Amino acid sequence: MNGNILLPNEDGVLVPVTAAEELDATLSETEKALSLAVNSGGSGLGMSYYSGAAKCGRRARLSQERYQSFRDSNATLPPTKNHFIVGSVFHKLHELARINEVDPFATPPTLDADEQYKNPNVAEGMRLYRGWLRQWTLGFWGKTIAVEEHLTDEETFAPASVTAAIDMVVELDEAACERALTRGLDLKPGIYLCDWKTADGPSDGTQYREGLQALWYPYVWQKFNPDKPPLGTIFDVTMKRSRRKDRSVLRDDFQAFFVPYGLESVETLRGMVMQGYRNVQEDVPNRAECCDWRGEVCPFRVMGTCDAT
């Protein structure tokens, strides 16, 4: 692998992988099992994709092509820490722990919880997952209805096809609602989408309340599951505290936010999706997106893949 390989960072933006981060093939069996998280994360053509495409169609196209190439390469885990991949491992562990609840015939790989992991992405993802499990227990959010549910809607924004990858769908009873109070959420019994997030530190939840995911995911879930209408989305946030020397995962390393569904119309997303779709179809570059306010230059401009002037 060379330095032109791209990997998504914690914001889902593709960035170049340096020569020192070339992919490692000497992984344990557990790490190999978890390496599939690298190639199976994300929904593909979701709202994040169209949001980026609305800003720059060419960058969206090039990012999708390079990331798809990476996923198709059967690459394993990079030997240096990548925030996106740590989050992917964390997500995958939650999925594997619950998959038999929704599919009794599933055969998830057996993971050795006592193994000493060589790969820092697996080690960090395991540290966060074990910490979450120790503080909250597996059934904290109630009965699992679905895990890692991938949906594709080809009608709502036609001709654009829009996807979603829902981490978990749960049904909370009275007991689960009582537990939710310990996370600061006052919920009523019903069906909820649950999304796992990792972050470096605390926030006020604005990015979840105002984000596109809390509007799109409940809509597309209900479209395909009209008998299971969701009340909203729970964002379960685990803080990595990467700058803290003490690596223990404590109760105050977690936040939870609830965003109710039904207060807005999914039509508010139409303009963005249509703009992004047209930009990609016409391969429209946007010179204003070549360099952001922090002075970070688009990696495709750096590599010479895009010649927008």
C-alpha cells in the first residue's frame, strides 16, 4: 500500500494514510474477525454523502470511489490508531453481542475477551466496549429488534437513491425507561432507534439534535416497518478521553441524548439531496471547498486527482 490510500477520519472525511500507517496483515484471529468492521461501516449513499456532495460533487465522487476501492481490497486494520476505525470496532462489538437476539441462526465469530490485542484500534475499541458493558449491562436499552439494519430508499428522493445503516432498533418497556432516567433521559415505552457514538469529550448534544440522522433514520425505518413506528433516536455517546492518562472508563465518560421524531418533515432534506445528486452526476467541483478555514487542503487537490481551479 502506498501513501495515497485514503481512510475516513472521525468525521467520515477521507484523508490520506501515510507510509507509516500501511496496513498490517499480522493480526490475531479476533482482530481478523473485527477487521470486517473496516469494510462494512457506513451506509454508502446516506445523508452524510449527499451533504458533502451538495458542497462539492467531485470530492464526493472521488471519496466514494476511493473508499469503495479500499473496502473491495479486503484490507485489514491499519497498525496505527484511526478514530473512524476505533468507532467501527466499537460498533461491531455491540452488533456481535446482540445479533443472536434478532437472528437465532446467526454465527458471529467467537471473541476472546482476555486476549491482549496488538492492533491499537481493536485495543481501544475493546476498552471502550468493555467500559460501556461494565457500567450499563447489555440489555440496558431494552429488547433488541434489529442490529446494523441497512435500508435503501429509491422513491422518496428519486432519482437519487438514499441509504441508511441503523445501529440498533430497540423496544423499551417500563423497566428500560426507568434505567434511561439514570442516563438523564425521560422516555416512555415504545420503539426507538439507538445510535452508538464515540467522542473525545462531552458536548451539549446540538450536533445530534440538529443533525440529519435523527430526521432521516426514523423516517426510512418507519417507511419499511410501518407496524413499528419509532418515537425517536437515542444517541449513546462514549467518550474516549484520549488526553487523559487514566484509561479507566468511568460512569461520567458517557452521555445520552434523545431526539424525538415527527416534529419536522423529511421534505426539509430534499433540496440538499437533489443538489448533491446533480453535483455528482455533473461532476461539479467547488473551488470554495478546496481549502477550509483551518487551512486544510482537500486531499484530492493535494494528490492532483482534482484539478479544480
